[in-house]
Amino acid sequence: MIQDSPIPENLKNLTEEQINQVIADSNLDNLRNHRNSLLAETDWTQNGDVPVDTKKKYEPYRQELRDITKKYQNLEGAVWPTPPS
């Protein structure tokens, strides 16, 4: 459903199917961006000077983040893994 906001020129002649695809792509991009920021917050855990126990503790969390797009297609309703403590 198209909202009452101004529509960019390049989107005015799209079919409903194309509009839905643009929305789906945008939703997935938002999910990936949030996922990437969470991964970036824990990048330090994989550095060479980090103890192996710390690396191993964060590996499952980071893998769950990478896999989030297999289960969810947008931020709405996404259940995020809990980072290790």
C-alpha cells in the first residue's frame, strides 16, 4: 500500500509487485545493517591477541548474527541473540 508521502520519480511507474520488492529489499537492508553493527561491536573478540576462550565464547553469537537473515527478512519481529557475558 502506497502512503500519502511524495513518491520519488523513479518509483512512480512501478507495478505493485515491483513496489513490494523495493520495500522487501529495503527491509532486508535494514536488517543487515543492524546485524552488521552488532557484528562490528564484537569484531575485537576475534583479534589475534584475544584469549582463545573469549574467541570461542563469541563464535556462536556471531554465527547466529550472520544467520539472522535466514530466519528473518526485516527488523520487525526479529529476535536477536543475546551476546555472551
